[in-house]
Amino acid sequence: MGSLGSSGAAEFILPSEQVQLIKDSFKAKIQADVPYHAMTLFINLFKIVPEAKGLISMTRDYTGPMRENKALQAHATTVLKKVVNIATNLDKEKQVEMYRTSLATLGGRHIGYGVKLKHAAKLRDAFVLTIANAMGDTWRGDVEAAWIAAYDAIEQMFVVGLVGLAAPK
């Protein structure tokens, strides 16, 4: 997998077999209710990193049940859809090159929200937990490895901007 300062998209490319596992498992277990799984992702994040709730404007002062927070649901759904869209295209070098730039820019923007490197690592834990729970008894080694490889590639591209490195060209 890639390192923070490296310069090629190839290091983030996944084998097409892994991308297909992501596509198939998403379609089988997650696609039918993306908003539910997206909210579960953020609820899991807030359980793992309680201070993350204060970093997200739509949750900072929200006191109701989190699943009823319509603003968070819209944001969470967008996040999960984007992660899945990226994950299902990580076998295409041209797409990966585009994602390297956009994710680094997004990471840089998140510095202003107070997001730290430790939060990105904990989001990984919340993401894997969410996907594993959604997959249920179909969560097996090869599916897990594919989702983790995809998330790790996405996170590494995002972290370039989060730690303040120059966005890749």
C-alpha cells in the first residue's frame, strides 16, 4: 500500500478481483439501505471517538436521537456513497490519479474542522465495524481484506492533505 509522500497512483490500485468483491458485497448487503448503514458508520465513529461529534457541525449541538438527525443523515449518506464509489474504481489508474488529488484536497479542508490524524485512524475502525456488521455471516477473509485494502488506500490519499503535505500532482 502507498506511503504519504509518494508520487504514483499505481500504489493505490487494487486488483480487479478485490474491487469485484467490494461491488458484489455492497450490492448484496448495503445498497438497499445506504442511509441506514451510513448513519451506523457515524454512530460507530461517535462511540469509538466521542469527541468526533464536536467536530461535525450538524452534530455539535444536536441533542436528539442521532438516527433522527436529518442533516447528519444527508452528510453520512454522501460520505458512504463517495467511499464506495471510490472503492469500486480503485482498479482504474486514471480514476485513482483523480482521487489522489481530490482526497488530498478534502483532507486539507478537514484540518479546518479540527480533524486530526488519530481521527482518521479511528474512522477506519468505525468503517470496518460498520461493513462487517452489515455483511453478517457473509463477512469472510477475502471480503474483509478487499474492504480494508480499499479503505486504507482512500485513507492514505486523504491523509496527505490532512497532515498538510502538498496535494499530489
